Amino acid sequence: MMRAAVTRLAPVLAAMLAFAQGATAQTPMSAEEFEAYVTGRTLTFGFEGQAYGIEEFRTGRRTTWAFIGDECREGHWFDRGEQICFVYDDFPAEEHCWIFWEGEHGLNARFMGEGNSTELYEVQRTSRPLICPGPEVGV
């Protein structure tokens, strides 16, 4: 009985291992590749099986970001080597740098901040703009 279960799980475990190894061996996108992929699009990102946030990418490397259920933040992005860094207008001294790569199912990102190994993945892509209600709407 135990041997049959292990035999059935072996292909699943092998696939998970291949995915994990493949995710760490991805080639980072250049700024030009990233810009071509995101400009004019709104991407929804997931983290550990949950919706994480949404970012609208406009021309001129301008963005609007919102964590799910939170207010929108205007900002811009720039490249630093192989990293894509974001600065938002409400906290101009804070940089949030990521490495992006194109995976089998869309864009993937790894946060490059100190002590943090957050990895996001694209769950939806649209050409519609991000809808941003103002603060305290309906109060």
C-alpha cells in the first residue's frame, strides 16, 4: 500500500522539483523587455495562492499600484542593472526593486529587498485601466 502511494506521488514530486529548480534558473528580463511586456497593461499579481496586488503600467514608465483592498499609489519604475525598481509618489525615498522574468504562465517577480524572498506571479493581464476609488469613499 505504502509503495503504491510513493509510486503515484513520484511524478508529482518530480514535477514540483523541476518547477522549483526552473523558477530559480530564469533569466531576468531587461528593462526594454519588461517595458514592452507591461506598457498599456494592468497586471494582477498573486502570492502563495492569494491575490496580492494590481499594477497599471502606462507610457513613460508611470504606474499605479494597489494592494488588494487598499488605496492606489501613483509612481514610476526604472532599471538598475537587472533589477526593475519602483518608487511611489507618497514615499519618494523608498525603492522597491524586483527581478522579473517571463514564466510559462506569465510574468514572475522576486523582491530584492533585504531579508525578504517574496515571489509574485501574474494571475491576470488586461488592457483596462486600474479603477481607484478615493480614500474613504462612501463614508
